[in-house]
Amino acid sequence: MKIIVVLNNKGGVGKTTSAVNIAAWCARLGKKTLIADFDPSAGTSRHLGFDPDVNRVKTLCDYLVDENRDLNAAIHSCSEANLSCLPAEPALSDFYLEVANEEENHFFINREQIPEEFELLFCDCPPNMGPLAMNALAIADYALVPVQAQFLALAGLAVTDDLLDKTRRHLNPHLQILGYFVTHFDRRTRSAAEIFELLQQRYGPLLLQQVIGMNVKLVEAARAGQPILSYAPRARGTQEYGELTRALLTRIGV
Ligand SMILES: Nc1ncnc2c1ncn2[C@@H]1O[C@H](COP(=O)(O)OP(=O)(O)OP(=O)(O)O)[C@@H](O)[C@H]1O
Ligand SMILES: [Mg+2]
């Protein structure tokens, strides 16, 4: 199993949209895929139809307080074949800290607990780099960084780069950078092309050439609780996430 953590310390850059839609494409391409929501705001969970305000299912919170720590009970099949979700809920952050105060171990979600049937695990992280994000980083093989095509977002990237660097030095030397890719890319503007060029200079081959353009269908799909490939199969966002996913699978070698 390969574990991919999707992170960027800036909020609203497209982490959740990308984690969900890349995971859904992996599933569509025949990979048994799990997506874990490490964000108490539960964006990934809602995007896949597990809205904690509408219909409560077992989440990572239940797992944390379960005596047996059985992760299986909190893993739910999605409507997309081959795709499962490990949802979050708003209490997750408090629960995590409470358990952390009681136990010596710092990380509660470990590679050994993920059922072996899954070939890929995507972890969607909150924008803050608290204990949940650190747990995901501690167990990941790869980090994948979505970058919003805005100049201000570029300036903040140094914080994410620094965190990845520190993670590799102190927490998880095994962590590799899978890549950086551009989201919210507005082809009509020159600044989007300039940003791409700057990223190309900064990251070289780590920058994926596949970009995700602005696409309102991505917003609608999230609201409908579905990945874009089932909500709007012919949308540009579906095609772009498909191309990006194929490139990522090639990099991972699966
Ligand atoms: N390519 C896109 N085109 C248009 N809207 C998008 C695109 N990608 C994401 N969005 C929208 O932008 C908003 C932020 O996206 P998303 O929730 O994926 O970001 P995030 O990085 O997970 O945010 P947070 O840091 O708050 O978790 C959402 O409303 C989403 O639907
Ligand atoms: Mg998010």
C-alpha cells in the first residue's frame, strides 16, 4: 500500500477537491483506494456523501475511543466502486488531543491498521499543521502539494516546503515528494502562466505539467456529495483530474 498525504498549510487551495477527485480517479482506474479525512471540518467526508450534520456514520472519532481500535468499523464504501472513505467530524480535533493526553503514543492512525486490501491511501489534511496533519505525515510514503495559481499562495509555499523538510529530517525520513501541481488555473490570465513558470523554475521536475483549471462543476460536485467524474463525466474538471491522476500513478509506479 502507498500512502499519499495531500497538504498545503494555506487554506482553500484545493486540497480536499484534489484528494477526493484524484482518489476517485484511482478507483475508476481499478485501484482499491481509501481516502482518510484528517480534517475536523470534514470536507472530504461531505464531498463523498458522509456529511456529519446530515447522517452520522462511524468516523475517526469512534475509532479513537474504541477499545479495540478497529479501523474497519469506520471505513465506508462510497458509491464509486473501489473507493472507500474514513470520515471525520468536527469533534475530531478535541478527541485526538484528549486521547493524546491519556496515552504515550503520539500517533493513533498507523499503517498497520489500514486493511491490506487497499492499494492506495490518500490523507486529506487540514490547513493547520497540528497533530492530525503530523500523524498523516508520519505514516506517508508521499506528499502531494496542490498550489493555487495566485502570487500570494506562492509566497506561503515556503512554510509547506519547510514542514516537509523538517518531517523528512526528524519524523519520517522515508517521505518522498510526489509532486506539486497547480489548481484554480485561469487560462485567460497572464499571471497564471507566470505563476506556472515560477513554479517550474523553483521545483523543476517535481512540478506536474497537468494543471487543474477553474471549473464550477467541481464546486457543484462537492455540494452534491460526489466526485466530479460521476457528477459531471464530461466536465473539463473530470478530464483534468483524470490526466493528473494518470501522471501521479506513473510516478508512484502502480
Ligand atoms: N479548480 C477549481 N475551480 C473552481 N473551484 C474550485 C476548484 N478547486 C476547488 N474549488 C473550490 O474552492 C474551494 C476550496 O477548495 P477546497 O475545499 O478543495 O480547498 P482546501 O485546500 O481543502 O481548503 P481547506 O484548507 O479549507 O481545507 C471549495 O469551495 C472548492 O469547491
Ligand atoms: Mg480541505
